[in-house]
Amino acid sequence: MNQRLHPTHLRYQQGRIFPSDVVAVADIAAPIDQVWRILVDFEHYEDWNPFTPKVETDLQVGSPAILHVDMPGRSKSIRTEWVNLVEPGHTICWGMHMGHASLLCTNRWQILTTLDDGHTRYETVDYFSGLLTPLVMALYGEPTRQGFQSVADGLKAFVEDI
């Protein structure tokens, strides 16, 4: 990871109050550059991403990422998070605070890693912390996990079908 992180990224680091995370992973039979192109092609998310079928962002650190979320078992919603780390070809992060970071802070990582066989591992992790984390996990933890896994599975199926 880039050791000179932008101050915006540091603002969304996981805190010490009720740290938790939601993770999904998929190994994709395609090279990392091909997976990256699909991952950052936000205009076509509806073709493969059932959880966030629309994302509006210019992917610049400090810019908004407007997420149109279709969470399993919940109503559709629109959320604004903030791009805070981009490592081209490898990592995207966007996060948010609800009020002060000690109340709720989230930071979603999407990470691509080249595997030994030339395939790519896609991992998405949303780190949560703050006083509201236990409530958020109780209400939205499992639907978020299901949604993230649908993203990982959708990306895998779409890229491998090309």
C-alpha cells in the first residue's frame, strides 16, 4: 500500500470504538488489468453489480461517490461517500462519517491482487467503527455481506464472460 496516504484517507481510518468489518472475496479467471477496467467503468455497473447498480464519481480523492444501493431485504437508497484512496490498477476506497467519526465511520476498500496463476483476487471490505456500529451490524451486517458477495460474484461472472 502507498505509505504516503492522502489526509482524506486518514480521516476514514477505522477507529477503536466497536471495530467491525464486512468482507466478500472472489477469485477471477482474468488478468488484473482487465478486472480493473471493469471495476472503474462506473457507467456500466448495472451490467454486473446488483448491489450498487449505479455509482456516480470521478474517482478523484476528495470527490463524492454517489452510490445507488439495492441492499437485499431492504429498500433502495442513495448514499454519498467520499473517495479517499485510489491506487490505479489495485485499490479504491470510499467512506463516510455519520456525524462525528466516533459515532459512525465506514471505509469501503475494493482491492485487486494478482494470483500466481495470472488470475485476480477481488476483495471488498467495509470497515466500520463508532458507537453506532453494533446497531448498524445488527440491522445491516448480513444484508451488507450478502450484497458485497453479490458484487464479487457479479464481477467474476461478468469478467469471465467477456
